[in-house]
Amino acid sequence: MKTTMMMAMAGLAVACSGAVNYKKALEQKMMPADAGQFSYTEIFDAFEAMDVAADQAWRNVKSRAEFDARRTAMRDKMIEAIGGFPEKTPLNAVVKGVVAKNGYRVEKVRFESMPGLFVTGNLFIPENPSVKAPYPVVVVACGHSDNGKASEGYQRGCVQAVEAGMAAFIYDPYEQGERKYLKFGSCGGHNLIGAKASLLGWSMPLLRIWDGIRAIDYVTSRKDIDASRVGFMGNSGGGTVTSLMMAVEPRIKAACPSCYLTNLRELCFRMGPQDAEQNIFGQLTFGLNHAGYILLQDIPVAVTCCYHDMFPYHGTRESFRTVMACATAAGRAERYALADVPGPHGWKESTRASSIRWMRRWLKGEDVALDMPACRRLDLGFNPKATDMGLTEAECLVSASGLTKDEPGYRGIHEILRDRLAAFDKARVALGEDEKARLVRDLAKIPDPAKSGLLVKELSSETQEGVSITRLAFSYPSGLALPAVLFQKVGAAVAADPLLIVGDKGRGAAADQVQAALAANRTALVVDLTCYGEIGALHTVSGHKHVFYGCENAEEGPALMLYMMGESMVGRRAGDILAVAGWMKQKWQRPVALAASGTAVIPAAHAYAADRLLFANVEIKDAPRTWHEVVREEQKYPFLNCVNGALKYYDWPELLK
């Protein structure tokens, strides 16, 4: 989806009377009408190519040996990419109560996935005399239901499992059900935790996986559960967790992710990268995409999906074709199935039933087929009021108040992340300037300006009241161009270092800075960095705004695509600054003064640390919070301001010292 830019060419110089209207001069459009999508397009092009290449690599597998080698190496890389697993500590599991039901009982369980980090769940145990312990068990991950495990549809999945002679364990995710703590909802809460974790070298996928691992630790510690027969299933956000778990947890013997798996390119083009748990730093650099989640553990997986899901059905089919091509070559095709049903997003009676059929086959050894026509008919006239839907919301509660944060000994994830930061601060050593420059370039993945292939093109020029105004485009080989406006006093000697101005409010916001610079006989250049101003409008598909799930910031979608490509928006914008500043220094043979505001401050700090000889000084205003403040506080924070793992070594203000 490459974009060819058709730029307006230079006109005749115009002499204007009266004072220069700097704001109007800065805000004059110089790019084509659809330039707002240029940043998105450039990033998506690279993202799409990497996702396609990842599919092709799986399709290129020709034998079982190649299959095993590829998936084993990728699993190790996935664990490293999510941040590595913490140390296992005592679960301190307790049963807080029991609810008797017809043919089964439900135990109300609490365990600690990390010390003081309480996880609340319901364990469904068969009480049918014809079914004997130890039972196979299905762990159920919840989607983004506000009431977590108490959601009626998810309780129903547990009932279906226990009616089929299996135990089922369902637990609350972060910021849902009894584990609600913040006011941002499940998606907003996950994003905040994910951004903090990323700065500290962990991730939201790691934290969600770790809860799932500890849930399996709990159920398999029980004598009435058969530890050799563990299944995992879930819908929507629970489909995400199921996908992550089945990729890394070897104790899972069968899995059914529902209403999640598609492919990354379709997902990001149609609706954005979703919330923090669905994205792994650098995953596409080693070929991990949605097909990879299905293949990594070589376990039986039934992918359940809906035709009109918000997760694109076409992408689901494409990923499944990739899986089957690889599995057939490896002689494992019988271990994968696609269970698709009509309708919109959601765990229906049909998709729950198909998941249970899959578990009966692979956990109980029953000769039962998926039989999708029969499963689909279950949705016709389905009446929850006439069906056992499990526990009521009140019956589900494990904590006395209904919230784990009120329990004695509670220690939430935010405290755990603050402790991790304190440990990093204590162990941190001072860095020399050269070492800091190398580290900053590596962590933020700042492009080398010498290899950028940047071309500078003059689009137009004019003179107003003795001020030369030149409009430029700093163009990359990909087609992305950074629009810029250069101001110089005609005939005036250069009295100071040239000034480069970057900010997040559009070029017009720099009017006062430009006027002040010219009053001091200083040259000033104002440029839109990637995803800012004229090249940063929100991408739309079929008239729908393309917004990162659970966040109102339009830049988060491209920032998360860069994240999955092993880069950062901070690094991308720092690369823009270095490339433009390098051109300025060469032109005027002097270091460049850099003025940054808003979210452009963090890229400016990284650019300055990456090449201090390029800059005379850096001036900042309206800076974002420090990363220490982000971890210590509980307020929303965007990924676009983050550098993965950076807080182990530095906070961004330290780069300006």
C-alpha cells in the first residue's frame, strides 16, 4: 500500500506588505490533500510486509524437523520478548466458600500469582457419580467484561465443561471483577499497566500469561485434578490470553481461543492493534504473528470465530490456511480445526459448545467431532433464562467486600512495578557519554541518519517584510516526507546557531518562537515529525476512526505497530530530528539549537543524547511526565512516549544533562 506523493512545486516569490503573519505562514498547507495518512501508511507498509513474511516462513516449512526447530526457537524468543518469567513464589491458595449446584459444586478460590497479588476465581467440580476424580480441567480466561468471571456467558462455558465431566477454573483478569483498582476500565487499565511494565522491561502479555501459569499451578496442585489433562479456552480478551498461553505453556494439552485470532495486518488496518496485552515488543522481528501462536506448542488447537466479528474473519481464514500448510508439511494437520459461526463478536452457545467438544476429544479421548452444523443450531432460540448459566454475580464473589484491594495483605501490580523500579534505581551505574549514546540509539531503535536516504526538496518560497519563507519537504525513500518551513531575515548575518523547532500541536503553535528567533537575527526551521501536524491526521477505514483500543490518542496505533516491529515512536521521531538537524548543521556549518514541546520533548532528549555534537543546546516546554512519575503514579500514559526497557538504565530527563 505504497503512497506516491504528488507535491506542489514552487511558485513565484511574493512581496507582501504589513507585518508577517507567522502563524498563517506556518499553517499554510504544502502537502497533498491526503497527507494526513502519510505517516500511518509508511508504518503500516513495513508492518504488513513483516506479517506477510512471517506467514510465508511458516508456509516454507517442509518437514517435521523444520517445524520443531522453528517453533522451539520462536517460543524461546517470545518468552524473552515479553520480559521473561518472574520467580515462582508460594500460591498461598485458600478456598473462601463453596456453592452447591445441581450436579456440581463451585469453590471460591483465591491465590497469589506474585506475593500479595491476589487472583480470585471459581473452580467448578463435577458431582456426578458416573464421573470420577481426578478430572481433566479446562482453565477459562475472561474477555473484557467489567464483572470478570461473573459474566454470564463465561460462567456458562464453565457449566458446559462440568456437564461434560471436566472441572473448570475461571479467574478474574486485572482491572475486572474483584480485581478492579483504577477508574479507567479494563482496556484503559490494561494499557496503563502495560506502558509501565514496558518501561521496566516487562509487558502486559507477560503479566496476563503469568496469571494463567499460576492458575494452572493451582489446579494441578489438587488431588482431584489430573495434571496431565489441562485445557485452556476463552473468548475475546480471553481468546487473546488463550493464544498467548497455548504458545508458551507446555502443560496445556488442548486449546480453544475464540473471537480473537485473525492476522496482524488485517487487525491493524481494520481496527488498530488493540490493548496492551495483545502486543509483544519486537515480535515481528522474529516472525511471531497470529499463526505462530497456534503453532508454537504443537498442541491441538481449535480456532473459533464469527463471520462478522470486529476481529476480521478474512484474516482468521488466512492465518488458518498458513497453519494448515505448515501442519500438513509436518504431518500434524489433524491437530488443528476452525470452528466458525454466523453473527457478530461474542462467545455464543455454539462456539462454547464447539470448544467443549474439542476438549472432550483431546482431554477425555472421546470419539467426538466438532460437528459445526449441530453446534450452530444451538444458537437458534437459545434462552439463557431457561439454561443453567452458573453462579450469580453475588455467588461468584471470593473477597469479603467484592474487591481484592480491600483484603489484608493485598499488594497490587502498581506496587510491584514500583518495587521493580526501585531495584533498577539501586543497581544503576553512571554511563559515559559514548556509552549513553550507544545505549539510547539501541533501546529506542533510532534510525541512523547517515543511512536514511533523506532528500530535501524546496516546494515554494516567498518574502514578506524582509523575511524569507521557504517551504521544504524532507523526504525518505519510503515516500514519507516531513513538511517544514524555514524562516530567515533577508541580508542579515547569522548571529546565533540555527534553531530547529519541533512540537505536537502543529507548526502554527511555533509562531511566537519563530518571531522571537528572527528578532534575534536567528534562522528558524519548524518541521512536522512522524505522525505530527500535516502528516499526522487519524487514519480512517470505511469512515471509521482508527483508534488504539481503550485510548483516545490517534498516534497510539502507529506507535504500537512500531512496538511490534521492535522500534519505538520515540526513536522514529528522534531519527527525524537527527536527520533534519544534520542537514541544518551542514548547511550553516554550526551546531543546531533544538526547541521541543509536548510529546516531542522525549524524542528531542533522545536525539540530543544520541549525537550531542550535533546540537548547541536543547530548550523544552510542556514536557510529559518523567518515566519515574509514570511508574509511581496511576494516571493514563501513552505507549508513544515509551522506550521498552529504558528505565533499567535511564529516565528521559537524564538525557538532557
